[in-house]
Amino acid sequence: MHFKYYNNNPYGRHVSDCTIRAISLATNRPWEVIFDELSNYAREEGITFSEVEFINDYLSKRYERFCQDPKNKTETVGDFANLKLPGRWLVTMGGHITCVIDGVIYDIFDPSDRYMWCAYYVSD
């Protein structure tokens, strides 16, 4: 199985905090710390951190990025997980971001059938 349920929202809520949850797990830092960091960065950039543009910019400045050709998306998040690449990865897709660790997707739902946009290598 390449999916495990994971929700580190401090209140156990299922809300639009996928960016915070994914980055928190990938970097092994608390949800609250990531929330504050993203909020401060968004304030500095004058954009909300739910915007795709914001997330791509934030991640690209910190991690090595591997993207599909946007005109020829064929690889799904599940395909990426099945590669079983070692390490911690942040994987973006339309309207969502998830964390993949050593080939296992950690999220509040299984996005394995969604087409991935980019994968960002965080660490071993």
C-alpha cells in the first residue's frame, strides 16, 4: 500500500491546510511553526499562501524541483509514489499538495489517481 492517512492539524480538522500539513511532515516541524512561516512569507509577498503561484515560489526557493511537461501530464501521484524514491518529497497537483516519504503518500485522502505537477525533494 502506498497511502497512509495522516492529519497533523492541531485540532484534527479537515480543512484547506494541505500546504501546512505537507510541509510540516516533510520538514519534520510543527504545524503551527509552518503556519506562521507561510503567513509571514505571504505577507511579505502580498499574496495568500493558498495560491498556486505562492506555493510554487515558496517551494522552488527552498527545494530541488522536478516537473512534468504541463502540456503532457501523464504521471500520477501514485505513479510517483510507486517509484519508491528514498527521502521526503512534496508533490503538487491541481488544487492540492501532499507529502511522499520513501514511496508512501501521507494525507487525509488518497490523491494517487491525480496527475502530479511537480515533486520537490526535501531531504533523506
